[in-house]
Amino acid sequence: MRGKGKWATVPLGAAVLTAMTATGCSGGGGGSGGEKVTITHYTIDSPDRTFVEKLIPDFEKAHPNIKVKVTKAPYEQFDSKLQSAIAAKNAPDVTSHWGYGGFMEYYNKGMLMDLTPYLEEGGFKASDYNIPDSVMDIYKVDGKTYGIPLNSYVTVMLYNKDLFDKAKLEYPPTDYEDKSWTFDKMVDYAKKMTVDSTNLAEAQYGVDFGWGERDQRPQYFGANVYSEDTWTNGGKPTEINLSKPETIDAYKKIYGLIWDQKVSPTAAFSKSVSGQFGDPFLSGKIGMSVVGSWSLASAKDFSFNVGVAAVPQGPNEKVRSVLYVDPLFVLKDSKHPKEALEWIKYLITTEVQEKSIELSGGNPPVNQKAAEKYYSNFEGIDPEQIKQVYEGAFKYGFESYNHLISNYSQINELFINELAPVENGDKKAEEVLPVIEEKLKKLLQRVNE
Amino acid sequence: MSELTTSAAACKPRRRGPKLSSVLGVAALLIVTVIMLSPLWFMVATALKTTKEMLRFPPTVIPEQFAWGNFKELFVNSEIKFGRQYMNSVIVAVFSVFGTVLSSSLVAFGFSRYRAKGSQVLFMLVLSTMMLPYPAIMIPQFLLFTKLGLHDSLLPLILPNFVGSAYMIFLLRQFFSTLPAELYDAGRIDGSGEFRLYWSLTLPLAGPVLATVAIFTFIWSWNDLLAPVLYLDSQENFTLPIGMAAMMSSKFRLAPWNLLMAASILASIPIILMFVVAQRRFVEGIVLTGMK
């Protein structure tokens, strides 16, 4: 009993102490004139995100009334920590959709603050920060701005120069206007590099076509899984086109790379060479990989020579690259939206965006002036080539579905689970697509009501 | 005659038999041991590889050059703060073990020794809390500790252990119930009070089960990721699982598997040590609680 009593005093004592510190803190900074406020920036605990801590001292010097505190969580736990913080009325001021959920999910849950009045008040112009209007529009709903772009990733093709040299193939072009670089030519190249063998040490594959998420992939082939109104009505598809012939054909082509042409690795192969979530390209056993440009940042660690190329021209003449523009949001519960916005604006200035490239180890800036510096950040790859690939990707780009569709994590999970038998070779795409359509319709009906 | 031959024939292989079977037995054990140890070997080998070698496929079995620097990197890299996280994990685990052993044994003692109206119902109620998964109680508990102002400190991870754990209470109560009532009568005749009966009589006899409770609590606390993630904001307060999960957090960068494996080796040391020290009592404890 005595032991228990002693310990019971611990939380009490600590609570009193914390309460005293808290009140002491706000008391010291109180007063209407130079009121000092603390804003919280919540991010993923990895060096390419937490580097913002190094930008704080300069910001605080320039804004003596604002203090920035960075809180973080590992990727897998990012969403749960955020949700519990919001539930406990302890929400951070600034964050992004760095977990599984996307912009539309945050928006529809009412988590985001409409920044329009604050932007207007401060006379914000995207051009001052060299952000293209089209990029700024991604995070607008009904003309209201809910997010300020920070980084822009695109889809690129990385290729293993060593495997190309061995197969005596010409390197693929970086120019999106070079229309001779087509999907079919890519498959031809891939065939020449593929060694389809059950012996893992011998097997190698020509191409890993990781273009967007599974539901976006048909877009490359000119088919759209969701009705057009999805992009204007807040990410809620009214029609699903999974049983249309063009969509079925698109999926047949995608999975045909694995099972008919046999130029792409099976899921089993990928997992065995790179683990559950790794990228098989890193093993040096894949000739070409269509992938998000974040993979470029690790290029210096690859054990082979790597090149960058344009995503080949597919049946869709307008869309060849998925764009992943990461924004910063101010959460609705923020008590200091103005100060939070100051911090965001600071992060997108040319100087800070340039600094961030090096500090983060190669995050692509949204500020197009700073982007020049980004292109020359990768050892062994010609800056002009990266620039050309990026510019082409922007021109022929479409924003990633996960940022645009409501309740995306559930939808994505459905696609992953239902397409698994196709990826494993147990079923054909045309068999599972009607099932997915059915389930997806039910899911959307439930979540969008 | 025929009997003789059969017995002689039976004798021969019998003499050779044990030899062959023991050789086969040892060989089989060796093979199983190698299979069981291979992930451990892979962990050690990866911990000693350079980043370039770590990515090679098929992987090298023995590192070409031993990168001992990986271990040093964990402690000198200011972004990782491994030493600090290790210390925090030790603090949380040690206090959790202390709290659980103390509180759960006290409650279990009560349940096993005293009969009162509704004590069975009360015990069932305690047991039923085992059915609540942590995610179900995490938000209310988070709110509670935030209101108490204990957010971003190690206390929310330690304090719940001081109010007992249903599973441990159950384990201990089952053990305490096997101790004969005569023992307590003798204690009372010798003038022991109730607390003395608990402290000087029951606990010393409960060595094996207390060791079991200690090991379980230690491992749970040592491996716990979700609760620390929710409560801790500042890097100085992070525990090992957060630090290690953070190492593979970036979907944009290579996971530093070599550093992660080096960290895993260091992180498994306390658990191995704890098991070695308490092994005899631990195994005894499981056998006893299972039997009685």
C-alpha cells in the first residue's frame, strides 16, 4: 500500500510541475504587443523531412515573435499520431499528407483550413515563389486554396546502364518530344535484357512498369477508371469504368508484361530480391524502371551505373507522367494560421528551397528557380538530362490519384488486395475487374454518403 | 538355434544402432541449428556490410570488408541519437517491470487469498479488460495523459504499469492459489500481518512466476512502438523502436539496412541477457503455471 501511495504522487507532482511550466511560459510571452507564439510542424521522422529543423534558426531570427517546434513520427505511424493529436485537441499547425491518406481525404474529413483569406490579406502571388499556376491549382477546391505546394516529384524512367551496355542497346532518350521512344520499343528493349529463369541468381528482367498506383495505371493507356467529374467534385467518382473494354485492355497490357511478354518481374521475384517494400531495381537485375523521381535521390548508392530517361510514349498522347506534388497544409484547429502561413511561405522562397535540396539529400523543389539547382544534384547524371525529363513530365503530367480522390487509402487497399491474384498469375485481369467494380461501387456508396 | 541367431542378429545392429542414430540425430540437429541461426547470421553479416555491398544480389554470405564503422555511426550520427534512445528504452522497461511486478502481485495476492461477496465478479471484470485491444483505449488514454500535462514525457509509458496488468494478475493469481492455506496459517500464528504474508512469504516463494512476469513485461515494453509514438514528440524522449522505425521511414530513400541491423543486434542484447539470467526460473515458471 505504501508503495502505491508513493507512486501515486508522481503523476500529480509531474502534472503540477508541467502546469506551472506551461503557465510560466505563456505568461512570459504574454502581452498584446510582441506576443510570441509557437507553431508546430508535424512531419515524418526521416532525414529528408526532418531537415527543416535546420531552417528554423534563420526563420526565428527573421520572425522573432514566432517559434517553430518540429514533431515527428515514423511513416507507418504518421496517420495514427496525427488522428489522436487532433482528437486530443493537440493538433499540429503545419503538416502534409505524408502518411497513407491523401489531400482529398484530409479535405473531406474537414481537417484543413481554407488559406484563401490569409493569402489574399498578405497579397500572396504564386509567381513570387516561381510556382506555376497549374501546380498551385492542384490544392484548390472551388477556387479556395487548402495547400501550398512544397516539393514536386514526377514519374521518370531509370535505367541500368550496365545492362544496356551488355545487351548492346542504345540508351533511351530524355526528350519527351522524341516520339520514336514508344511503349512497344520499350518492350522490345526489355525482351533483349530479360533472362526469364527460375534461378534467382540468373534471372533478370527488362522493365518494371511502376507507373502510378494500380487504379491510375490504365490512364497511361488512354483509359480512365473514374468518371471525369471526380476531378471537379471533391474526389468522389460517380461512375466506375472497370468493365469497359479499353480499361480491360489496359490492365491486360500491364499484367501482360509479366505473364505474356515475360519481361517484367513477378511479385515473388521482386519480394525475394528486395524485401516486402523495397524496389527491385536496386538489385541491379532490372533493365528499366518506371518509378517516382524520389528514387533518383539514392542513385549514388546504386552498385551499377544509372541513367534517367523519358517515360515512353504510350497510347495516351496527353498523359505520360504521374506528378506527385507535396503540399503543406495548415490544419483547421490551428490557433495561429497567420504565423503558420509565414513559415510555409519562408519554406518556398528560392533561397530556402535551394538550401533544402542539399539538406534533404535531393528533394525536388516546387520553386522553378530553385529547381535549376536540383537538376545538378545527382552525381553521374547530366543535369540537362534531368531537366529535360522533368520538363517533359510536367508538360505531359497528371497529378497522382491518391492526392485527388476521397478516401483513397481504402480504395487503394481494395485494388492491391483484389489485383494480387492477377499479379501472382492465379487469375486473369478480365476475371477480377468486374468483381473490383462491384466492390468499389459499394465502398464508394458507403464512404461518400 | 533359430532363437539364438535372431537374438544375435538383433544384437548386431543394436550395437551399431545407437552410434548411427546418434550421428544422424546430431546431424539433423546441426542442420536445424544452422537453419534457425541463418537469419541471425544474416543480421550480423548485414550489420557489417557497406551500403553498396548491402544492395548486392545475390547477397554475400560473409561481408567482403567488415564495416565496423556501422556500429560507431549509430552513436556519432547526430540525426540518429541511438544512445539517448537506448537509455530511454531502458528507463521505461525497468520502471515498467518494477511497476507491473509490484502492482500485479499485490492485486493477485488479494484475489487469491481473500474471499468476499463479488470478488469473483471483480476478477472476471479484471480479466475482461484483456479483451480490449490497445487501439480501442488509446485515444481516451491519450486524452487523459494530455490533460494531466504528461504529454511528451516517459511517464505515460510507465505509469499504467503501476496499476496492474490483467494478464499478469491472472498469471500470478493462478500461482498464488496453489500455495497451501496452512502456510499462511503458520505465518499468522507467528504473528505476521497481511502485508508481511504478501511480502515475506508469498513473494519469495513466487520466484519463477515473478521472473516470467518480469520477462514478459520487459519484452513488451522494450518492443512497444505505438504508445511511444503517440506520446513522445521530442527526439530526446524517443525510445528505440521509434528510432529504428524512423530509419526505414523514408519512402524516398534507401533504408540503411546495415545500420538497422547493427541497431537490432544492440537492441536484442538486453533481452538476451535478461533471458539468460532468468532462464532457469522462467522455464520453471511456465511449467509450474501450466501444471497447477
